Amino acid sequence: MRNRWNEIYQQELPQALAAIDEVKGVVLGFHSTIDGFKRVKAEEVERILRGNPTLARKVEGKLDEFPLEINTPADIMRGLLYSLKRGKAFQLMIRREETFRWTMDNFGYDQLRMGGTSGNMTNSLTPLGFPLIVAYANPLTLQQAELFVESNRLFMICEEEDKFVLKPPREAYQGEGIHAIHWIFEYPAGLKISWDDKSLETPRANRFIAAWNPINNKLKITDTFQRGLLSMIDKFSYMLVAGYHLLSEKYPDGTTYLDYLLPTVDYLKKLKGANPDLKMHFEFASIASPKIRSAVIEYVLSVVDSSGLNEVEIVSALRDIGEDEIATEVEKEENSASYLEGMEALLSCTNLKRLQLHNLGYYITLIRKDFSSPERTRRGMILAASLAASRTLTGVIGGRDEIKKGLSVPFSEV
């Protein structure tokens, strides 16, 4: 079986790479930011908990409750420990500046790198040689611009003398500074943390994301990007959309998530109307609020063609559509058969034509027959898997020659 799969990869990866040249362009919105990468160390977590008994007491009573957002230092520790205890990926938004500063003072970061779903996808796609890529970042400061890979095919939409122009990120930036940062707390399997009479050990490697992004908290897309993209949308074959996890249920001014979610849906409809051939993919990300998730399923998934989510996000989405029994089975079994059943339930209650689940070690893609052939879909997955393997080997996302090196990575028997 391994030899057969090797043959399939050897035959189909060149075809997948060649298909990139058939794409007109790709646009990515609405979420590029700066990530503060932080390797979780037991001694640091223990120091914080042991050094602040009041904080520890607030955390200890709620270790099995996941907060919807981060307002206090106790919330960030609860979210982190919840993820560590289960070995599951979660993401929460930091809503108060004093908590952002507390996190910076107590954890800091090991490294700054490109963050945000759109930003990461931009840097993954650009080296592949797509003819045109347009990305979105707000604010695009010098520090953010420098995190985009350099390419003569990657641009931002700018406005000059009442005309929309495309400029490379390093020419389009305005101002300097870090106004938003998403902490990526990565941890290994077997990490042991003890404080007072409490202890835990991580069952597997994963990450917890705590994001401070007040500028994009309402997901207000800049006027320049909206009007500029609409004026040139015929240049693109694909659009990838993300960022709805930045929304809050309620805001101090009395508005709610729907006041900002619905205008983005209307905008996506306008883009579709201007270019009916445009294929849209929505990347779910970790949305803690059931209300916001339900609105995304109802409104966003009714417009886009495709969506992607992970093993945690699908369980939440299934509960949101009332499929509690399937959600419980997926959460309990955690195998490809149960995930596929859950994906089928989610696909059947939406207008989606394609749904992809990415788990630790494999992908599953479910498509409607009239959207894409099984062969073409598998070819795309082979390209993605080869890219991931080559990145493991080299530490970077390279061009087509580097991606081919991924074929040397042996297949898992599982």
C-alpha cells in the first residue's frame, strides 16, 4: 500500500504544481497580524501560579470551564491550562489592554513572525508562483509589512489620486509599531505542570492562541480595500476569507457582532455578483462564542463555496446546528470515520460545495459531485501534504522544487 501511495504522489504532484499556472489570481482577507511565538515552559507557568495565590484561586475553581474571551489574567491562565490539559487547540481574544500588558510582562514572546489566517496563507501561497496574490492587513505598519515574503507577485491595494493601485507590502506600509499581536503558546506532549496540590500533563503537542487585536475587533474592512477589490475582482479566480473569530458578542457602544458580520456578508455577495466564477473559501478558526459561530454558519457559509476547520471546531459547529449526538460521537471516537460523518452532517445543512477537515496527521475533504472531481481534489491534497512535508524538512515554505523534496518523507503506516 505504501508503494502504491508513493506512485500516486510521484505521478500527481507535478500535475498539481502545473495547475497553479491556470489560476488568474488569489485574494486573501481579512486577517493578517503579527504572531508572538512562545514556547510554553512548565517553570514559567508554575512561577505565575505560585507567585500569585489570588490568581491561582480564581483559576483552580474553573479548570474545566473554557472562557468565551479573555478579560483578566485569570482568563488567560484558564484558557491556557484548559488547552494544556486536553492537548487541544483553542483560540481566545484578549479584550482589555491591561490584560494584554500583563501577558506581555509575564510571558513576553520568543519570536515575532507572520500571523493571522490570511497572513499565513499569503506566505504559504506566494512561493508557489501564482500569477497574482493580493493580501489584506490593517494596520499595515512597517513591522507587519516586513513579515510578508518578498515577491514581485504579491501586492496590497492602495489608493493614489483617486485611482486604485497595487503595491508590494514594503512599499504600501504606513507608520510603524505593533498595534496587534496574537500569542501562539506552543507546547509539547508530556509537559508536566504542578502548583499547590494541582498538576497536569499534556497528552499531545498543540497550541493555545491568545489574541490582542482591538483595531480589527469589529472586522471593519477598510474602504480602500473594499472599493479597490470590487473594481478589479475579475482578475481573481479564488478568494480566501477568515477573521470572524475577532468579533465580540457585544460592544461598549451597544452594538453586537451582527452589526459587523452582516455587512461583510453583503460585501462578499457583491464580489460574487461582480465575478460569478470566483470561488470563495472560508477558514473557520476557533470561534469561542456559540452565537457568533451560529451566525457564521447561517450567513457566511451560505455565500462561500468551501470551508475548512479542525477537529475541535467541527465539534462546536455540529452542536450549533443541533447535531449533538454526532458531535458527542466525534469527540469520543476521534477517528476518520466519525469525522467524516460529522462533515457530512455539516455539509448537508449548508450551501457549501466543499468541506475540509485538517487534523493532526491527515486531511479529509468532502465535495459535492458538481463542484470538483475526486481526482482534482486529491491532487490538491497531495500538493498540500507535500508542501507540509517539505516545510518539515527545510523549515521554510519554498518554491516548486523545494516542495518536490517533500516526496522523500516516508509515509505513516497509520
